[in-house]
Amino acid sequence: MSADARRLALLGGEPLFAATLHVGRPNIGDRTRLLQRFNDMLDRRWLSNNGPFVQEFERAIEKYLGVRHAICVCNATIGLEIAIRAADLKGEVIVPAYTFVATAHALQWQEITPVFADMDPATHNLDPARVERHITPRTTAILGTHVWGRPCAVEPLQEIAKRRGLKLMFDAAHAFGCSDGARMVGGFGLAEVFSFHATKFLNSFEGGAITTNDDALAHRIRLMTNFGFAGFDNVIHIGTNGKMTEASALMGLTSLEGIDHLISVNRANYGVYRENLAGIPGLSLISYDPAVLNNYQYVVVEVDDSVTPLNRDELVSVLHAENVLARKYFWPGVHRMEPYRSLFPHAGLLLPDTQRIAPRVIVLPTGTGVNGEDIARVCGCIRLALENATEVRQKLASTRPA
């Protein structure tokens, strides 16, 4: 074992970070402004039920995205379920297999069958050519995900949907502040659903928003978000409790006010990762098109283990030992999670690129809780592990359960 190798925690050194460096560690924003809003909320004693902060947050989202309607919800999963039901999706809906499981769950929960289509390996997004192959007489819609904030191939998907008489919606959980050409994500398809979960770069503690330019759809969504109430004691539609609280909205407003700073930090961190990971054979950092807007909230590395001496899982184990909580998004693919693994046991045969890419992806920490020095140390750890791969692999093998 080399002297340098002993600096790795896995091989007997001290962890690189005393406190865990997380993917998705929350951004807080202007704490003074946040606490001022909290006091305003407490003084009003209006904590939920479409309060003034929720209304202000919705108007701010509409203005920022250039959409007619933004309806804030308690979280993006409920938002997807409400949007799906309001749009009257049924039968089969084509979705990516490479997405967060909530995309499929929002359909399956309502007894709508998610049909998994493969990704474009260059973007990790739904491949329109693969979508076309899955359309059957039971297909009613396409639900794409803007993975890593890079928009889906919107125009080809719109063309397919129009030609085949299908509805089109998007899971935009990753894509607030992103654009497709000159248009902001938020106004594509019938509706788009954003996440403001604590792990997102723009967060409302927990929450989300449904955006649409369809007036009638927005009206149904608003009714369904509040039990179907239209005024006091007047229920006119089936609904649920999908409302955002005032506390979440005031956090969302504070985040939105600082969005330019948050994106600039993410962009700078991405640049430091690119510089420090450059030239390592077998590692490729996903790229973002500088001609369009992106929030840079995900630093995503593909590990080609036909070139690297350690595979993705081994590198993740090394990083975890150093208290760097790298993540394996969206492994192993939704089609290999329950209940879909049992319902569609052979789905992987039609998903060759998802099967190939999912075991390669590492997501690394970024955001306002990470600085350039942290990033340089994380990347140095990766280089050191690859340079001492034999010792690392032996140690991993010796600690693996028999």
C-alpha cells in the first residue's frame, strides 16, 4: 500500500470530512428575511388554506416562468397525482424508466399503468423514438421527466402526442429555472409539476407547484387541491388535501428571491468539479448547454468501468467512508423497483440504455453548503482511490458480508 493510499479512510485514514457532505443539503437563503416572514405569518395567525404567502408565491412563480397559472401544492408527488387526475389520464401512460419512482407511483396509485420507455443516453431523458414504439390503443398520454434540469425533447414529444392523439405532461421536479431555447420550463404540455423539496436548490421546506396555460385545467386543479371546495360549504368536485402551508410558501418566496445567487453558486461549483475531474480516464461529467438556462443543481458523473479500475459502486463506498454522501440516482431504474419489477419482469429487455447507464451514475454534493476547497478534496479522493484501486478493492472485498 502506498503512503498516499493510507490517507483514504477506507484504508485506515481519518475521514476527509468530520461532518457529512450531502447531496441535496438545503439552501437557506436570506435568514433575516425568512424570519421576518415567519413573524408576519405568526402575527396574522394564518397558517394554511390559501394564505397571503401562498398567493404571493404563486404570482411570483407565474411571473418568473411566464405561465398563466401556478398552483402551489404540499409536495410534487401529490402535485403529479392531482395533475394526472385533473387531465383525466387513464389506461396506459408512457414514462421514462430513468426517473424518480414518484413519477410512476403517481400513475400506479390511481390504477393507471406506467409503460416504461428508454432514455436517450446523451441526455438521460425520454427518447421520443422509443416512446413511439410503446404506443398502443390503451395509451392516453406521455409523461416525460426533465432529468437533471435538461429539458426533454419537447418538440418531438409534442409532435408525437399531436399526431397520435395523446396528452402530454412533464415532471419538472429538477427543472425550475431551466429553459428550452428561449422558453422557460413550466409552460410545456398540458401541465408541468415542480418540486420544492428540501433537497432541491430552490426549496419551500417541502412543497411543489403545478403550472399550466390551460385555464379550465387550472380551475380543476385548484378545486382538487382543496377537497373540491368552491367557497364556504360548497363542494363541487372530487378533491384531496394538496394545499401548501404558509410556512412552506414563505420559505419558497425567500428562496425565489435569491435564485440568481443560488444558480451562480451551483454554476461555479460545477466549474470546479469540471476542472478537478478533467483528464481522469473513464469519468465523464454531464454537460449543460450554455445556450439555454440551467440551475446546475446536479453534478452528475458517469463511471465507465470498462476503463476505470473501480466501478461506480466501489467509488461510492470510498466516498461514503470519507463522509461524502454521493448518491446513485436513479439506480436501478424504476422498472427494477416494486411493484414494477413484479408487474413487468421483462421490461429491461426494452430498456438497453437505461440498463447500461443506471449502474454508472454518481451524483456529487453541491449547493451553498459546499465550497471550492471541499470540491477539490472530494475530487482528490476520487483520484487517489483510482490510483490505489487494488488496495481499495481488497479492502472492500474483506468487509463485504460472507
